Amino acid sequence: MRTTTMSRFCCLMLLMLAPIASKADTTTLKNAVDAQLKSEVAAKKSQQRIDALDDESRQMLAEYRAVLRQTESLKAYNDQLDKLVISQKDELVSIDAQLENIETTQREIVPLMLNMIQVMAQFVELDMPFLPEERQNRIEQLQLLMERADVSLAEKYRRILEAYQVETEYGRTIEAYQDELTVDGNSRTVEFLRIGRIGLYYLSLDGKEVGHWNNGWEELDSENRKAVEKGLKIAKKQLPPDLLVLPMQAAEEVK
């Protein structure tokens, strides 16, 4: 009987302890879950910080690389500027030398150009008297040009060469023109025929008088009239080029 009573008491104690043990387990489980959640939250925050640090590191790396590229670009630019400065210094030295040479050249070429004009004037004076006013005016213009300060030395030289070129062209062209012929103080308008520099002829407007330059004006007989008329038409392009038989100035008479 006593044994039965004890058994019942033990069972009662076990029944009373059972709810207590179940409540403790629930609390432990809850605490474990809370700890796990906190751990996960902490891990998530840590991962976010890691991600943020990783993004920041990537951005800093990109900025570093950009700075490196800019530095290399600036270095290359500075190197190029250094080369440019050196080149400009060399160019300045060259320009200074050229300016000195220009001054020397001007001192040498100005007398040369003046001499060229003088030689041309003498040549025109000794040459056959065709287009006398035009040629003399060209020489006078060159003389005036040499006195002008607003015209460059190169332009003056170019104009002189151009005048020489014109004189050179006279030697290989044929030309017809009207002008005044003065003989023994008497002037009249005639037609001139110039054949290079080997012959200069004239024909009166009425066609009755014909002559040529032979170290002075000299009349020709009527047999040469047709040849001079033909030459005038050829020069005016009224006839095609053809052979002309005309007297010429003797070479030994040329001064």
C-alpha cells in the first residue's frame, strides 16, 4: 500500500514537472531562433558593409586608373611642349640668322636691281625704235617703283623680271600697230610691222610710202610694198603665216 502511494506521488511529480520542462525547452528554442536571426541580421549587415567597401574600392581603383591615364597624357603633352619649345628656340635662331642675311641681301640686291633697270634703259635706247613710248614708260615706272617704301623688295624684283620677260617676248613675235613716225622733224601716223627684232617696217596710211629701220629710217621701193602689206595682214591674223621676202638691217650696222 505504501509502495503504491509512493508510485502515485512520483507520477504526480512527473506530471507536474512535465509542463515545466516543456516551457523551458520553448524558451531555449526561442532564444536560439532569436540568436540565429540576430546572427543572420549581423551577417547581412556585414555583407552590406563588405559590398559597400567593395564598391568603394572599385570606384577608388577606377579613379586611380583614370588619374594614371591623365598623368600619362599630361606627361606626353608636356614632353611634346618641351619639344615644341626647343623647336621654336631653334626657329628663332634661324629667323635671326635669316634677318641678318636679308639685310645683307638687301644691301646687295638693291644695287643689282638698279643696274638691271639701267641696262634695260640703255638696251631700249640702242634697240630698234618700236613702241618707244610704251617701253620708255615701263622703264620710268620701274624707276619710280624702286623709290617706294610701301612695295616689298620681292615685288620690285618680280616687276623687273616681268619687264625683262616682255622685252624677251619682242624677239620672237610679230606685231602690227599704228603710231607716229617722225622723220626730219615731220610726224605722221603710219602702220608699223615688227618682225621679232630683225625687222621694223612702216607703211603710210594711204599705202604710197613704205620704209624700214636701217640704223635710221630708210624708204623702200614700191616692190617691197606688197610684202609689207602681207606682213601686216599676217600680224593682224588676217592671213596665215607665210614666207616674207623683205630687206633687213645689216648686222654690221647695228651698234
